[in-house]
Amino acid sequence: MLLIPCPWCGKRAQTEFTYRGDATVERPDLADSDSQWYDYVYTRDNPRGEHTEWWHHTGGCRKWFKVRRNTWTHEVISSEPPVRD
Amino acid sequence: MGAFRNSSGGTLDRTQRIRFRFDGKQYSGFQGDTLASALLANGVRVVGRSFKYHRPRGVFGMGVEEPSAMVRLRTGARAEPNVRVTEVELFDGLEAHSQHCWPSVNFDLGAIANVMSPLLPAGFYYKTFMWPATKWMFYEHFIRKAAGLGSSATEPDPDNYSRSYEFCDVLIVGAGPAGLSAALSAASSGAKVMLVDETPDGGGRLRFDDEVINDGPADKWLNETLRELSKMPNFEFRFRTTAFGYYDQNMVVALERVSDHLPEPEPGQVRQRVLQIRAKQVVLASGSIERSIPFGYNDKPGVMLASAVRGYALKYAVACGRRAVVFTNNDSAYATVTALHSVGAQVVAVVDSRTQSPGKRALEQLGDAKLIQGSVVIKTKGLRSVQAVEIGQIADEGDSPKKSHTIRCDLVCVSGGWTPTIHLFSHAQGKLNFDDSISAFVPGADIPALHVVGSANGEFSLAACLRQGSDAGIESAKQAGYETTASVSIPTAPEESVGDMEPLWSVPRTGSRVKRFVDIQNDVTIDDIELAHTEGFVSVEHLKRYTTLGMGTDQGRTSNINGLANLARLRKAEVPEVGHTTFRPPYTPVSLGALAGVDFSEHLSPVRRTPLHQWHERNHAHLQNSGVWKRPAYYPRTGESVQDAILRETRHVREKVGITDVSSLGKIDVQGRDAAEFLERIYINRWKSLQIGRCRYGLMLREDGFVFDDGTSTRLSENEFYMTTTTANAGPVLEHMEIYAQTVWPELHVHLTSISDQWAGMALAGPFSRNVLNTVIGEQAASNENLPYMGVINARIADVPVLVFRVSFSGELGYEIHIPSRQAELVWETILAAGQEWEIAPYGLEAMTILRIEKGHVVAAELDGRTTAADLGFGRMMKPDGDYVGKRLAERSALTANGRKQLVGIKSIDSSPIPRGAQIIAEPSGGKPAQTFGQVTSACFSPHLNQEIGLALIKDGRLIYGKTMYAASPLTGREVPVEIVHHIFVDAEGERVRG
């Protein structure tokens, strides 16, 4: 079982969290094309290696945050709050 | 006492005699015995029958490695199959039965399989019973009966299990010399150290080898070390605990057998406990296991691992036989000679396959026993157990051995070398290297925070094991942040000169029918491996699955490497080229009860009760599971049928007034200066325009454009909304909104809090509901002017502050009253008392369902994840401007095209009930396949219309009102003619709810 570093609560067991995939995709604007919206809603990369993903501290502070994780080695590299550029 | 036990020696408590039964026969042993040592002491040789050929099998090993001596332990509900007798601590009254034999272990009719064995090669069942494919199910029944192991209890398990979460700086797996040495060093640093060992007392090989540590007897050092460790507050020992899996980031999961050594758990005691241990550092000192050598009929009772024979002699004072032959390819087995002498057994010869001499120490241990070098045991003789062995010489590698002579004996002590136990290292994705000097796989590249030491690391000298353990203890404590300040004295042992081992993966074939067993649990022979190779199964993973090599409960601990090496020989390849199968958790079988822990039956998921639950129970409500909730279905009166009760409650709401518990609705407090803007983006309809003190029905979509959930939300103040969700989606809606609030639109100032548990809710509905409400909140307080439709007021009932909403989902004048949960029952009772004048009555979920179908109000049956807002008739709620979740994809052509299924009402034309879940077809099908135009989502008898009605999703349904179609239920064979109508049957104009 993974230990997920919540930026607010510290390392906690994976069972406290909900996973939600790729955190690099951005919700398009209404004016964007059908294919951009289709990609946003339906398609995700499934990389082997490092991946930035959303985790939700469902059983804790209920914050969403980004975790950088290696899907091959399961190494958790970093985590950060969901601040946008 | 049995004739095979010495009157002195061993670590038994001879003052405590223990009685037990095996196959109904009474035996006795001593405190400190295992079932295996007690059976051997009593001269019991045949303990079970083999998997496929039903050949007699006896005790082969001494611990976890035991492949064949398995029994059904205990009786009745506590009966457990496939228990290794070598791991069962003897207790008074123990009862064990041999398994997989009939009528008895000594006379087993299934042994016909042994006679027929030339007809039963590897893959026999697959090949023979393949055609016709449809008959496999038929054959399988008999095959499963003929092959296999024990059967489990059929009654519910009476015992309790638990789980515990443990944390430590250094976890040490295995309490042999290396593990104990590591524990001493690590604990001296002050680090929190936990040591787990599968045996009841630890010690590893020190329990069955006569060794010297710190210039004294090893058991003296062992006892001192255990005492010293037990005094340290930062040290914890878990005996009878098997670390069975290594998971990410140093989480080791172990099974602690808390009371398996007792007849049954003491009151309040669990049987077993699963430990999830999170360790900063792990030291793996899991030792090594001796392996066998495949030779002719090497599976018979009387063939045992040399180390096990040693252990039974030294620890239990048991002689496993009277005349022994030792067969080895390495030095370690020579110690068995002295051990056997100590219990009065005779060692007729040591047969060593090596041509070069053993080391100095081995020769000392040999003493006067006869050494036959460069020779092998060709095969054993004897019917049910070993009576003699044939000895021979191998001239050239690969040649058949030439028989030289026969030796009469009743015990063969075999040693094919040692295999490090690296399962946990392998679970950690550690790569293995093949070490030629010991002919075994050893841990390869290092894994961070995981240290493998001692014989698990391929280091077989005691002195080096102690040293490696100590070093790893210091290093792991240091990495966990504990510097050892005191100088640690490393325990010492004499350095030994040991002769090299020479691999002997099998004794070459002598006769076509002589079975040389590789895996004695699964009856896999060298011939099976040769056949598999001939048939093209050249990968180890394929070999394993085709022959079942190493697939049993012992996972081939004593045999796997022999199988792989023989495949390598056939492929003319080196062992590392052939590779090894993957080790996966669990290391040893774990009972399902232990894995489930307390999470079973009613504890499988939480049960949720509303704040009015006790009232419902007191008033004889029939409670129904609704998701995780217990909700009242109806309140039957004396002598009333279920149907009568439901119809009475429904009519009562339409004619008078009823009250029902809606506390399970999700409630979310939405606050912040952008709260209205946020709801505007979450719901499809408008929220910024909502006045304070008013509520609105809202619908939300998923981002893919389909309907997600609905509910009413109220503007309590400029920046605060009180949102409700459906019961089932209370959690998912909150999470959905958190995603958008925190990750998509973090610039919005909005704060979300679940208040579902803090607020109870009740719906008051019926023509007299206003009269009742006025009585409890004040005359005219609920008038149409003060509280118009979709209005909300603060009020007090029984001096409890409450929120009163003018909403209705029944098609009657109605209100929802939300109350702080703790006061729910007081308020409920107050309303019931005040409503007596109007004959108020509680109603349950069943009546509520009928009322909402009559009103055409959608619930989860219609919001099934495939319907759009327009499908449900809410198309006009979708605001044309501005963004909201799901807007863009709701606009795609497939979701807006003609021909979609739309929500309609249906009425049964011939008065028969409409089957739930029925498909809508155009004409009676006559039993033939028919095109479907939609499906029934909800159906009931409507007391108000005195008619069978339902809701359905039908293709272009709103265009075909008045048309007759058929609700077909192929499962029940019923087809009911229905008329398509508008989905609202009652109060379509909203006069009642607004009145």
C-alpha cells in the first residue's frame, strides 16, 4: 500500500485517498473544439513511468492535490497543492 | 511413550503429557512437541496420500517447507484442511485426520491411480477430456474428486479475526542467528525494532544444529539474547507470526497466529491477526530451506530432509528411523550423523555424490559411519515406507548410475543443498542472481531500505550470518535516524572449512517406470518435466502450469529449483538462462477469515440509521435496506397485509396528511462570496437570480452531458446555500463539487461542508399538511403569503429552530422540515401530536415511491447515467448562456438528435401489473425476438387512479401519447399492453402543490 504525501496532512495510507488520474489536463473553454472537449472528457494517457495525477484526501482534509508518481516503480516523487500557473 | 523417543534430550517439558488423536487413534506427546514430532515419536509414518497418484506420504521436513504431511486439523466448524503437521503445536485433545484418502490412509482405493500412473502423464486430463468441450463440466466433477487435497469446513467459522496497524523503525523478519544479531545491534541504537518469526520461540537453525557462539553452546547465547531483547523497551518480538507479503514503501504484511496453539481461542481472544507493518527499514533474515534430490521413489515415508532429521533428534529427542542412510551433495548433512547417534539411531552409510572429500568438520561429524563417495541413491525399496535403498555410481555425467549394492534401512536423510528464502525480496521486485557456488538464486541489486542477511542472502557460515546481521542492524538503525553510540559486540562463531557443494539436480534414469519425484506435493516427476519439454513447454512459467510443479500449498519450497535446473539440462542451458517463476504474496497460505478480519456479514459496510430510527423501530416499521441506509418501508397495522398497509399510507397522504422520514437526503452547505456563481456552474439552471429565502429544484450533469443528480437548494443568505442531493449521491456530489471548486475553478471563493448528518429531514404532505404546520409553528405562519410554493422560512417547533421548505414530490400540498438531528424525534413527535386532529399518519418508502411515480418525479431508476436533461423533460431548464458542467458535451449531436428515449408514463390497458424492467415492443412478440423501443423504469399500482401505471423511457415517447405498445418481460413470459401517456399522472398543472 502506498503512502501518499498530502501537502496539508503529511504522509497517509493510500486507503484514505481517492485517485483521479492525470492532473495535467485542463478543462477547455466552451469555445474550444469538439475534439478538445472529447479528449478532456474521455481520453487519458496511461504512461509507464512518471505521471502527475490527482489525489483527493477523501478520508482526511478533503483537499485535492497533485502527486508526481512513477507508475512503474510506484515511487512517489512529490506532491503539491492544485495551484495553477 | 513411543519407541522412537529418547528418554532424555530435546527441549520438551516431559512433565506435561499431551493426548491427541490422529485418524481416531489415541496417541500422546509432550508439551513442546509439534504434531509432526509427536507422530514420528509414536512411529506413525504414513500421514497422507499424494495429490494425483494417492501414494503414501509421510513427514518430509520440519517446518514451513513441509510439502506432503498435511492433515485436516480439528473437527466441525473449526476443521481446517491442508495444515502442515510440522507447524502444529501439540495441544491436549488435538484431533487430526489424514485427507485425500478413502477408506483410510493405509488402504486407499484412490491408489488405483498409482497403478495406472503410466497412463496419467502431465497434461493427461487436459488432453483426454478436452473433447467434446461441452462435457468438460461433467468430467471436471470427477477429476476434482480424484485429485486434490483436503476439504474445508462447511459450517460458519466460529472464531474472530482482527487486523492491526504497526509502525517501527526497523522490522526484522526471521529470528535465526542473523535476525537476532541484527535485532541486538539495531535495538541498542534506541530505534524501535520489531522482530517477527513464524515459530513459537525463534532461534532458526540454532534449534536443530549443534553450534558454538561466543565460545559457548549456541542455545545458551540464544536464550541470553532473547532475554536481553525482551528487557528493551524499544524492542518487540512477535512469535508465531509469518511475514507473508512485502508491499510498496516497506509495508510488510504478516499473519500472527494468536491462539492456533490452543484447543480454541480463549474468551475474547482472536484466532489470528493480520499485521500491516509500516517500517522505515526492513532486515530480511528469512533463512534458507534445504532441498531434495530427485531419485527413484524418493517420495516414500522414510525419505526426509537431512536438516529435519537433525531437528527432530536435537529438539524433540526423536529418532526418525533406526537405520539411516544419508544422501547428500554438500557438507551440511554430515551433522545429521551425530544427531542420529545422539538418539540411538544407527547410520549405515553416508552416500555423497561428490568425488572430492568433504570439509574437516564434516569428516569429524561422520565419525565411524561409512562414507560412500561419488555415489548416489538410485531408488528406495519398500511398499508403504522405505525398507532399503539401491546405491550406485555414475560413470559419466548424464549416464544411468550403475547399481553397486543394496542397503537395508528405514530412513533416507537427503540434502541437495540449500535455497535462500528470498520471497519477500522478490515481492519487493528485487532481481535475483544465480550463485554457482551454492547453486541457488540469491538477492541481486540492492533495494533501498531493505537489507537481506544471513542464509537468505546465500551466506551459510554461522560466523558470517552473525556478522552480516549485526552490520545490517547498525546500518538500518542509522538509516532510520538512530546512530549507535555504544560499541556493539558482534557475536562470534568458529570459522569453518567447508567443502564445496556440487549440484545434483536429479539422479539419472535407471528404468522407465521408476518415478523420480521433483515435487512430492503435486506428484511431479522428472519424466513429467521431460515430457513437458518434449511438447514444447520450454518457459518456466509454462512448465509450472503444465505440470503443476511448485503450485501447491508449499509453493515448491523444497523442489522448485530442481525443476528449473532439470528444464535447463533439457534445454542445454544454464539455470539463470532458464530463469525462475515469480514469487507472489502470500508466502504461506492465509485463511480467508484473517484477510476479512472484522469486515464481513453486517460489518462488511457501514449501516446508516436516521435520527428517527428508534422511533421507527418502536412503532413497528418494516425497515428496508436502501443503499447503506435502514429506512422504514411501511408501518403495518395489526392484521394488515403488506399491500394493504402501503395502499392505506398512500391514500392517506392524498386524502388527509402523512409524514415521512427523509433524513437520508444529502445536505451540503455552500458558502462564500462566489457561492451563487459556483452553483450556476454546477447546476444546469440559474441560481444567481434566486431570492434569499427561496428554494429551487436543480439538476446537475456530469461533464459527459448526462444527468448526474437532482435536488432542491435554498438561498439562506446572499452567500450561503443549503443544498440537498439524492440519498445515494450524497457523497459523490460533494466530491464532484470539490473537484470543481478546488481544481477547475480555484479562483472562486466557495466553501463546501457536508451537513447530512447534522440535519434530519421529514416531509409533511397531504391536503391538511398546512393545518398541521400552522398548529406547530404558529397560526397563519404557513399561509400561502408567508410561505409560498418554493419558499423557505425559519421557525421553531417545540422550541427547536427548524427550516421549513415548501416543496413537494408527491403531487400534494407539502413541506419539508429540517431539524438539527438530535432534536429530530422531539419535533417528529410534536408534529404527530399536533396532527392528530387531522388523523396524521407516518408513511414509508413504499408509499413515497407510489406517490412520486403518480407525480412523475424522477429518481435513480430514471437518472441511470444514460439520460439527458431533455430526455427527462428538463430540456428547458438548461440555461442557454454561460458555462456549466456538462454543457458542452450535452450539446453534441448524439445527445440532442431525434429518436432518443424520452420519459413518458404508461398505463396498463388490461389492468394487469406492468413488469418492472420490461422492454417496450411495438407488437406482441409471440415469443420471437422483437425490436425494443425502450424500457420500463418504474411501475406500481396507483390507488389514486385505481390503475396499474409506470414510468418508461421510450424512443420519441413524447410524440406518441395515446399509442398502445407492449411491456415485454421475457423472463416471466408476460407481455402487457400499455398506453403511452404523459409522465405526470397527478396534479399535472401543479394546482395542489401551489394551492
